Amino acid sequence: GDDLTGQSDRRRTAVRRADVGFIYQFHHLLPEFTALENIVLPQLANGVARKTAEARGRELLTQVGIAERADHRPAAMSGGEQQRVAFCRALANEPRLLLADEPTGNLDPSTSDQVFAALMALVRGTGLSAVIATHNLELAARMDRQIRLDAGQLVPV
């Protein structure tokens, strides 16, 4: 409900950091940090105490089924595991809105299905609003609501 168009860059950044989570097709994890550290960092930037941030990170990793990978760096994890860490990072600050652009687009079909299921469980479990862009019609069919972009217009499916 806030009009941010006239707000300062600092204010818009604060709103994005606190209220919006982003997931991209490629995970964009920081390679020099562990899975847990990648989830903790955005929380620290948002003023959360390290101990609290680590507990939240471990909880999220448990929810997506990769708690045992907390101390691994991205290069030591599969693509599906890396994307699950990216989901956790996006949800770490408990945003009100999640924006996901082809979040499983770079994964094989089986891994994509597993990772998408984990994402939907997180979204539905938190009551989070999510906008997920995908070309995968099979995944889109599993969403609560579908809208298609047709010649620049949004069309309900």
C-alpha cells in the first residue's frame, strides 16, 4: 500500500530488504560462503542478531530437507541443493512478497519437481504471497492462480 515512486533510494532499498524476497533462475549464492552463511547474511544486513539469524537459517534448511548441507559451500552442492539455499535466503527475512523468475528453469525435470514442491511448501506454510514466472506449464498448473502474458497483456488462464 506504500507508493515508493517518490521515496529515496535508501527507503526503497529498506522496503525491498524487509518486505520482498527474490529468487532467480540461477541461484546467485556467494561462493566463498557456506549455505548457512548465505542465508544469514541478508538477515544481518536487516539488523538481526547473528545467533537468531543462524537459528532461522537452520530452520529453513531443515524445512527444505538439506539441513545436513548447512556447512557446505555452493560448489560442493548439487544444483537443486543450491536452489533450495536460494529459496531459504529469499525467505530468511520473512518477506510479505516473494518474486521468483524461473526458479527451477536451470534444473533437470526430476530435480525441478522436487525443488518446486519444496518452494510451494514454504510459500503455503508461511502464508506468503508469491509471484512465480515460469514457462513450464506443468509447474504453472500446480499454482493457485495462473495468469498468462499474451501480446503484452495479462490474461487469466
